[in-house]
Amino acid sequence: MKLTSLFTISLAILCLSINSRAEDTKPDLEILAERGKGVVTQDDFTARADRIPESVRKATLRDRKRVGDLLQNLLLTSQLAADAREAGFDKEKIVIERMKLAADAELADAWLTHYVEERSGADFEALAHEYYLLHKETIKSSPKIDVSHILISTKERPEAEAKALADSIKLQLNDNPSAFDELIIEYSEDPSAASNKGKFHGVKKGDMVKPFETTAFALQPGEISEPVKTEYGYHIIRLDAYIEPEQLPYEEVKNQLIAIEREKHNERVKNSYLENLNAEKIKMTEEQIQEMVRRQFGDEAVNPEAPVGDSE
């Protein structure tokens, strides 16, 4: 593990005010954290971390808040379990059965993941390249636009005042659209306007806040929008150019396609395995069903004509 990861985890532990064993002798490194009766061992944390999907596991464990949340949950679970054992609650028959179900669920989940991983030997790169050759006409870049805008901020003025100013600027543009660039310099309160003159190039969907994006992509080149309200204030937007999607080269999408083919393969393996298991015949007798009903709803549910209580 990198030093940055160790430092991140250390910060998480400090922020949670979890004290490591401060003994004169060397601390027990098998213990990760303790709180009250709760104890989280290194193995506990490793087992919990193993439940995080591998694709995001390292990123999760480098995130101070997420590591802190994991430790908090593990400690709380350990404290509750300790109280339950102290009270003898773990000896209750129904609790024992529920713990067996939980253990089976964990085992089944871990086994299914292992089963799929053991059968992931396909040549995903070849599959990805084959998919690209068959569908390359559809594998294109996202549409992009070049836009300019004037922002009238609501940060330090009332919204009504900002709206009125934006409307007055739009009226000027209705009379003289070519003044747009000059009005950017005169009015725009976007902090980036000093460096980019209010212009954004190669904007794709997801780059801007939603109201701005929706309006900008609906414009025709050269068209100027009415004032658009966002969390930043009122924008007057001009579409400068629409950039058509372009076919992407294989090398640019290779890793993404490999990941998709791997996921598709894994899903096929998993679904095939589960379908085979579900296809096996269920063995259940009428007597067994009746016993289940009796246990869940009582004798009267099995034999509704049975007398209830004493009869004369």
C-alpha cells in the first residue's frame, strides 16, 4: 500500500477519535480499532473491504471519509453484537437461524464472485476489437458546441435586479446582435471572463449546469438565447458553433470496450450458472407445505374447522 493510502487511513482514524492501544509494549497490530466493547480487527476490515467491488476498492480505501464510515459501521456492529452476546441473545433459536442465513448469504455471494472470476479467461481484447470493427460507425465522440455567454450574477444582488439587467442586455442584443462580444466585456460577471472573454470551446453534455446545457444545445449557430436562470445567476448564451460527432479510433476506446466485453462475459457466466441452479426441480411435499403454514399462521390456518378453545 502506498504511503498516501496509509496516511489517509491514519487521518480517518484520527478524525473518528479512535485511540490505538497506548501500552508500554508493542501494540497488537491484529487490532485495528476499539470503542467500548466493540473491536475491529485487521481481518474484519479486510473482509469488509473485500465486499467492495474491485473496480472501485482502491479508490474507496483512499477516501478518508469512506474509510471513516466503514470503521464507524464496523465498530457499531461490533458493539451491538457484544451487547447481544452479553445478554445471551445469540443463544435464541430464531437468532441462531438468522445468523445461519446471513452466513449462507455471505458465502453464496463470495462463491458466485469467485465462480465468475475463475471463468473469466476469454480474450477480451479480441472481443473488443471485433465489436469495434462491426460497430465502428456508431462509436463516435459526443456532440460538442462552442458557446459564449454573459453572466449577470445573483451572488451580490437581488434576483429581480439581476433579471431586470439581463433583460435589458437582451433587448440591446435584439437591436444589435454583433455587440455580444463587447457586452461580455462590459457586463459579464463570470470570473473566467477576464481570461476567456466569455467563450467556451468544445463543450459537451455534462460540462455545464443543466439549464445552461439544455438551452445551449437547443440553439442554432449564431442564435442568442433569452436570459437563462441557474444557481449562478442569469446567462445570455450565444451558440458559436456546433461540432458534429466524429468516429473514434480504436485505441481511444479500446480500454472501455474491453471493460464492457469483460462485464458482458461475466454476466453471461453468472446468469448461465444461476439458470442451471434454478432449473433443478424443487422437492417439496404437501405435508411440508402444511407444516410451514402451521408454523407461520397457527393450527387453525391448516385446519380451519378445528375447534378453538373449550367446547361444551
